[in-house]
Amino acid sequence: MDKRIHIIHIIDNISGIGGAERMLFELVTRFPKDRFDCEVIGLGGTKEDYYFRELVQNNIPVRIIPKKSKCGIRMFFELVQYFRKSRPDIVHTHLFASDVWGGYAAYRAQVPIIISTEHNINKNEGWVKHRLKCVIHHKIQAIVAISHAVEHYIVQYCSSVRSKILVIPNGIDVHRFSRPHTYQKKSVPVIAVVGRLEEQKGHIDLLHALSFVHQPLLLRIIGEGSLHRQIQQQAQQLSKTHEIRLEGTRTGTDLEKIYADADVVIVPSRWEGFGLVALEAMAAGCPVLVSDVDGLRECVEQGKTGLRVNMQQPQRVAEVLQQFLKDSSLRQQLGEAARIAVAKKYSIEYVVKKYIHLYESFL
């Protein structure tokens, strides 16, 4: 293909550091620059935000067109005007506001190809949001689901777009997490939980389970969110037995160090579209214990690349965790198997090829 493909990616907030933001960064910085011209629009954030600065450093044009009101009328017309001026071949939207306002603005501007990636199972979204997304889904050319669980979720609220959906999993920079991991038992085991402090991520359930764990441990909670105070209060109630640190958001190489130092990474989500944190830890060879839900079932093979458990059964969680911490040989076995599995199935290079094939199939 001789023509360079011009793609504009839109995401709700450039200041976010969740799976969608990380995945977008990994993609746009890896597309071949002789075949693709990529740029990113954030509907919120500032030039000081981590991913804004990282995109600029990687020579990816990035701009912020903020949603200043709930209706977002001004932002909508700014997007329409910008699309008409820049004339992209493809607009690719990520997350709700970008799907709805960005997708419809691209449709109004007569952008030839519009694609949306669904990054999660949003059980906390009501019927109004589902209806809005369904309307937009009928106007676009393709919907990428990051797992079969997410595909099923889309079909549940908008079955008529089933034929437009394809599954492309998120990918991991395997080399980034390939530092040596130690599986030897520590005097005080280190547990890490990485994720937004929100209901979906299940921190409250995990802390409840830890009240049944009598062996002292260090729990490192990485992330920020609306439940910070509630989690902090519950953590204080466990302070006689365990040391629990709320360490805030981490970026860059901090995550690699966290995974490398942890005896176990726990993903206690109540629902999960995929499980990027689990895969990052697995790529680092770190043993994982995850909720037996949705997309996590696709990422972690029970007893082979990690352990799954029902996080709504706190005593069972405590039992499984204590057995896991005592058995360093099992942790090493599962950690090494997980590292190999991620490299084979979830490398970022594989995912980039999938997206390139998708884009080129329309042009």
C-alpha cells in the first residue's frame, strides 16, 4: 500500500493511566511511521499529564479538545471542524465520551472509516449510555472487543451490531517486564494490587478476605480513586496484623519494580473486561491470584498460569492465598508458565499486526 494512512485516535481523558490509555500509547508508538500517520485527541487532561508528555516525546501529535460541559456541544462542533480540516482516513475512538461525541462528530464530518474499541465490561453503565452507544455503533464500520467477555457484553446491549465486532486482545511489551523474579519465601510476604480505587476493582473484598489471613504480610495498593478514604479506613482496621500501604499512582519503570518485588500480584476485580495488570505481572514471571470473573478467565488458566478464586468468598480467598504464599515451588512453576504464555499469546507486536490488518482491510 503506497498511501500513508492517517488515523486520529480519541480518548476520554489524556490524564488517565488505566488499561485503555496504556494500550493506546503502546499502539500508536508502534505503528510503522512509513505507513501510518497517527495522532491523538484527549477530551480532557493537560499538557503536564504523563501520557501527553510521553506521546510528544515519541513524536506523536497530541491535542486536547476539552469537554467543558455535560452536553459537550462546543466540543462536538470543534471535533467536527477539526475532522473536516484534517480529513483523516480513520477515526478510532476509545471509552464512552469518545465513542459517543467523537464517533458522531466523525460521522457528521463524513470520515470514511470509524472504529471503536470497547475496553471494559461497564456493569455500572445504565440503559441510557447503552442506548447512546448502540446508536453510534450502527453508524461506524467496526467495533473491537478486547476479549470474548467484552464481545458478549456488547451483544447483550446491542445485538444488532454483532457482525461488526471482532476480538483483538490487549498486548504487553513483554521485554519491558522481563527482569528476573525471585520466588523465595520472605519473612513478610509482599502482595501487590494495581488498579483504580473504584468499586469494579474489588479492593474492599480483598481487605475483607485479609481479615481471615493470620500470617502477617505487606500489601501494596497502587492506584487512586474515589474509594481511597474507605479503603484507608478498612486498612487501618487490619493494621494490627498486616502492613498496608496506599502508594498512589505509579508510572514508568515503577510498575516493573513492583511486579518484580511482589510474591503475589492479586487482581480482585468484581468484573473485568480483560485483565491487563494480570498480564503485566505474568509477563514479569510474578505469580497471580485473580478473581474468577469475565475477561480474567481468558487471561489466567486455572492451575497452569495462575490461580482464580471467587473473591466474594473471603475465607476461601484467605485459604488459597496462604497456601500460595507457603508454596514457593508452585509460585515459581506458575510464574514461569505465565511468562511463556503471555509472550506467545499477548505480545504487543502481535496485537499491532492485528490492528494494522484491520485498518488496511477498509482501505
